[in-house]
Amino acid sequence: MTQPDTVISNTTPEELEGVLASAAEAARPLADLRPAERAALLRGVADALDAAADKLVPLAMEESHLPEARLRGELARTTFQLRLFGEVLEEGSYLEAYIDPADPDWGMGPRPDLRRMLVPLGPALVYAASNFPFAFSVAGGDTAAALAAGSPVIVKAHSGHPRLSLRTGEVVAQALVDGGAPIGTFAVVFGFDCGVAALKDPRIKAGSFTGSIPGGRALFELASSRPDPIPFYGELGSLNPVFVTPGALAARGEEIASGYAASFTLGVGQFCTKPGLLFLPAGHGLDETIVSAVRGINPAPLLNGRIAEGYSDGLERLAAVPGVSVLVDGAADGLVTAPSLVKTTVPVLLEHADALLEECFGPVSLVVEYAEDDELLAAASAFAGNLTATVQGEESEADAVAPLLDVLRDRAGRLLWNGWPTGVSVTYAMHHGGSWPATTASIHTSVGTTAIRRFLRPVSYQSMPQAALPEALRDENLLGIPRRVNNVLTTDDVKA
């Protein structure tokens, strides 16, 4: 057991070389495991993490300053998503197996036998996040997705919770060894320079990151400028605007006010899906209600000093914009911070978009008043990419809201109706992504089962003997998975 006074040393170049070499050696044998065998590995990791909860959670509380209930819930989410990927593997459609038997009468001329599936990319480098020390860290969604795909994982630990990262890594690594995974399937490394060196190494075939726009942009450019560029999946910044219609205001204004205050202060405003702006009709009359709700939120510690400094600077930037008024000025005492609230109008927002449409990570949000629908559409059009966009409306307004939804669809990866963006469900239909700066790859998600797609690439086999084909593509459906044969989805064998 890692002791509280343990000093975590940065990974040395020599140690990193060993980790990279082992990952490269593990890539083929891990990829060659049957999907059901990798599913068993993931479930073994989930069971081991659940068994270690009473040791891991206190470490997480000490290093992240997050409460026990939140962390136990987050650990439960972490093990749930590991098991969910096990289901994905056993079901098998993630392989996208397509089989087009030879056809001399094909419309484009005689067709050769063609078979296509997805195969693992190879070793992946996962940069852990600070704000979710379990679900987006060492054993989080990126690690689960990459391992499920059959890609060895090297996690660059976050400096905000090093001892938790070390201990979690030990639990995961031992569970994989116990399950018979190839040596080198998983490792945790420490230190900024180590993370940069690993990303540059040709044995790394993909990178993933959750964090700030500057940090993610720098790593993305590094991955893209390699002699052999690799995919880099960065989740960076998002404002997650919420638009309230007149009908919703009239029907449930008080409920919206309380829900908004609870959402943007959840987790001390340190969720990537925090609603950073709330658009309300002019004359809404909710200022006092929202202010009262915000002041009723108890102060709580931010994750670390770096985030506290960034939050303070961001709040100062927002308050300094002409035409912005401060409704609640939350006090700060070291890391412990009370939520803040600022207010403006759409014309001011559009005039000072550079300052007001920049994410401030922490417990602050901006109330924006709009005078008419045209202003609302102009404001929505001013946004860059976001993870989410929400409309609080009434069903009777659906036709009137359609133009707004059209604008938002081009700017967000998840559209919500009468909900709040905080709380991202781990499910089959979830998309947690968006255009820049929300992510570096808007066609992919970092939450949900299709997150596995980031660590796979397609390969076609042409006129290949049966014995040389992967099991998933042979005439006999050895894995019992869904496959498209002549574009017909089936689990049957291919008939001669």
C-alpha cells in the first residue's frame, strides 16, 4: 500500500524506454486475443478496483479535495464502463466486419472476394485528467476503450493526484497480469517531460487527452508534427450554453433558476459540461431567485492551486468587460471558493465575444439577456464548438425553436431539451465530443461505447485464403458476431 508520505519520482528516460518497449511487444499478442478474452480482462480490472475502493477513495479525497460520496460514485462509474466495454466486445459489432464474396456479375465488373474489419491501432498514450481522478484518469474511459480495442495503454499520470495514480496503476496492472494479459499491456508513467517524450516515440500509435485548451493544443500539434503523425483525441474546452424560451420561463422559471445554479456549481464548477452561459428573455425577473440559489451553495475547495489561479484570472477577465455586472462575487480563501455569477446582454456578448466566450473553469457562469429571437440566433451563431447545448422550452414552441436547434447542431456534440448538461451518462448512444475547441476530433466521443472506435483502424483482405483470415472474417462465424455479408446484417455463416 502506498503510504501518504510517499514521494512519486518522475519516470526516467531509461524507465520510459522499458515501458515503451514492453508495450510494443505486447501489441500483437493483445490484439490476437479473442474479444471475449479481452472482455474477461476488463471485468477482472473492474473487480479489482471495486475490491480496492476502501484504499483508493481516501487517497483520492486527500489529493483531489473531492468528497467521499462523489468519489465513490465516480469509481462505480469507472468500473461500470469497464464492464460495459466487456459487453461491447462480446457482442462484436464494434469490429464492423464486412464480407463481400467474389461476384463475377457485380455491376462494376467482376468483384474479388473482399473482407473488411477494424483492428487495433497499437500502443496508446493516455493523458489523465485532474477533475475526475477515477473516471477520466488512470483506469478511466480512455484506458478502458483502448484496452477493449486491443491496444496497450501507457497512462501519463496527472500531477494533481500522483499517489492515487500510482496505486490505481498497481491495481490495474496486477489484475491484468492475474488475468493472463501480455506483459506490457498497461503502465503508468510520471512527469511532463516523460509525457512529451512518449508522445514523440514512434511506438506510440495514438494519444488521448482531457484538459486545457493550451495544453491540449500543444500536444495535438506535437502528435501531428511527428515524422509519422498519429491521431490525437483531445477534449479541451466547452461553454455549454443554455437557452431558455419565453414559454419555459413562464411555465417553470423558478425551477429553471434553481436547476441552473445547481448545475454550474456541481463539482465546484469543475465539470467539462458546466453550463457557462444562461440565456434568458429580457425582463425575466429571475435575478433575485438565481442570486439566492447561488448564495445558498456552500464554498468548497478547488482541485489544486493551478486551477484556483486560472479561475481567479478568468473571473477577473469576465468582470472587467464593459457592460458586464457582477451579481454574486464569490469569496475565495486559498482553494476554498464560493460560486460567482455575472450578467450581461446579447449586444455586449457579441461586441466582446473574445473575452466572454472563453471558458472560465470553476464555479462561475454568465446570465445573458436577449430581447428577441433574432438576438438569440445571433448569440448561438457566435459560439465555436461545444460539447453540449441546451434548450429549455415547451413542446408547443418546438416549431419556433427549430431554427435555434439547427444552429446549435452545427456547434455541439450533444443537444439537450429541458435538462442540464452536467452528468454524462455512459451508454451506447452517448456522444461526448464536438468541434474545436471542444475536441480535436469531432467525429469521435470520449464517453460511451463508440469511444472504442478511436483506437481501431480498418483493414481490407482481398482474395485471402480462409486459413489466413482473422476469425471474424472467415466463412464460418467462429465468434458468433453480427457481420454484413453482401450488406445484409447476419450472424450466419457465409454460404459457398
